[in-house]
Amino acid sequence: MTSHDEARELLSEFPVVDGHNDLPWALREQVRYDLDTRDIAADQRAHLHTDLPRLRAGGVGAQYWSVYVRSDLPDPVPATLEQIDCVRQLIARHPRDLRAALTAADLEAARAEGRIASLMGAEGGHSIANSLGTLRGLYALGVRYLTLTHNDNVDWADSATDVPAVGGLSAFGREVVREMNHLGMLVDLSHVAATTMRDALDTSTAPVIFSHSSSRAVCDHPRNIPDDVLERLPANGGMAMVTFVPKFVLQAAVDWTAAADENMRAHGFHHLDTTPEAMKVHRAFEERNPRPVATVATVADHLDHMREVAGIDHLGIGGDYDGTAFTPDGLDDVSGYPNLVAELLDRGWSKPDLAKLTWRNAVRVLGAAEDVARDLASTRGASHATIEALDG
């Protein structure tokens, strides 16, 4: 039996819980949520990284669908609601393949049924518009994590890729974290500044996650996780879900991406734009400047280091498919997870450890957040704090 055969066998029992997939935003950008035009029951590889046949081929058993909206939108809350509606429509259209999931028990039920558990994560604190009531509303609609920032600061938290403004979390930012603990919503620290990571770990009584981040020691990009933060995950109980984005995992790609982003801005596009017109600009730049290519081994290098620092109980996978223009060789789309598992098998990772990486850790962390929320229910009610009152 080859390592690829062993990988597929393992994933049939312990499928991947992926922490971050931007399919809803891709559907908004490409077809304005016309789900007939982009029917994910069919092969969509000409347009998307994600469809149901490739999710099945990749051994995906649960997906956190990102309900991301850009932070520069004038009113992000309605746009976030549209993203949530998109996920709910996808689940309703494909009941044989997708199952709505809100809890760790739902994840296990979906696995037993052979369906893909579908959860939601809101990517960026701008989606709550400085309102704890809005945060609770997103939770009521099924959102199970909030990434505290995206690429830009919010009023109460610093981003990894913006100029520091509050020095991590403000007083209101810490109250956001406490309210998330009260709800059972996971605190996601991907995209945030290292100061924000540390403040959140100081504040949270529940496990935190990094839904799609890799190791800063292996690739020095501010989107990645410093070792001192990884070292704190065992005490917190949380997990870091390694991402595949080449510009975050391969140092040579960091420098190339900086030049490519500047080229996009020079042509009038947002650097994260993946519309056909924007991709033409990307491809023309790449023809003139061949991009460095990440591989499965590149991602495995991150996991090897992160396991040394944080331990196997605190790792997961968050590919960021349909949220990135480029992917590593061998991890081209959501069908590629067996290639990563095979690489790790070849490096000596045990099957019990791989089961933790793909499935068990993510289920445990969500369940632990639920346990904390149950404990807090008897001692804390809903917070009605405002940013004006706490931050002045």
C-alpha cells in the first residue's frame, strides 16, 4: 500500500475539518450568488478551487465556510448577512452532501452520515460594527468563529498587516473576546497582530483558534504565528490550522507577492481581487516575473515545526481555498489534502497523530468552547457594553 493509499484510508475514517474556505465570497464576486451558474454539484475547476466532487475526493468531512466581507465596504453588516444566506442556500441545495453544523456533536453526526459538516466563520471584526448585539446576532445565525481583524485594524484590535493603533486589544476588544467565550463562539486569531494574539490569549477562558495561519519562524510574514504564541496553545487548549497560501508559507513568495500586489494597485485593482479582469493582470505580471512555487513539502515543513513548538494536540488545517489567487503544487484545490497527509506519513507522522490533525483536534476545540459557554451561563449574562463607554 502506498502512502497515498494510506492517506485516503485514514481520511475515510478521520476526514479533514478545514478551518477556512472563501467559496461564498468567490460566488459573490463571480456570479453575485447565482448558484445555478456556479453549481458546485458539478466540476467548477475552471472557476473555483471548490466543488462537491473535489471536496469528496479530498476527504473533507467538515468545512468552516468564511462569511468574509471586505473591510472597506461602507456597511459590512448587510454584506455579511448576504454571505450567511449564501452558505444556507448551498446547504439547502445539496442536502445529500452538506449538513448544517453548529456544535461538536453536529460534526460527529455529519461524519456518521457521510455528509460534509458546514459551519461558518466571520472573517474580520468589522462585521460586527462595534456592536456586541450584532455579534450575538451572527452567533444566532450560525456563525461559530469571528476572526478579530482582517487585513485592516478595527477600532478595538490591531491587524497583522496594518499600522498598530491600540497596541493589541482595547478594553472593548477584550470585552468582545469575553462575550465570544460567553456565547461559545471561537476566537480566531488569524490576521491579527502578535500583540492582539497575546492580549486575546490573556483574556480568553476558552480555546482560541488560528483558522488559517502558518509558522512565522519558518516563513517570516506578519500573517504567521510567532513561536512564543504557539508555545501558549497547550495551556489555552486551542489550535493553529496551517494555511497553504504560498505568500505565507514560502519566503521567496513573500517578496514576489509584495511586487505583485503593488502591480495590482498600479492597475487600479484591490490586491485581493480575484475577478477575471484582476486575474488577467496577475497572469501578465507572472509571465514577466515567474512566481516562486510552494509545494506540499513547503506546508509540511510548517507543520513539522509547529508540532515541535505547540504539540500535535494543537494543530489543524485551514487551506484558504477560493481566497487566494495561487496554491502550492500538489495542493491545487480542495482535492489535494491526501497529498499532504501522504507527505506527513512519509515523514514519519503516525496515524493517530494525523487523525488529530485532520479531525479530532477541531472537534475537541469546538466542544471545549461549548463547555466554557455552559459554565459561564450561570455567572454571566449578555454584555451590553459599548465601545464608547469602554474605550472613550
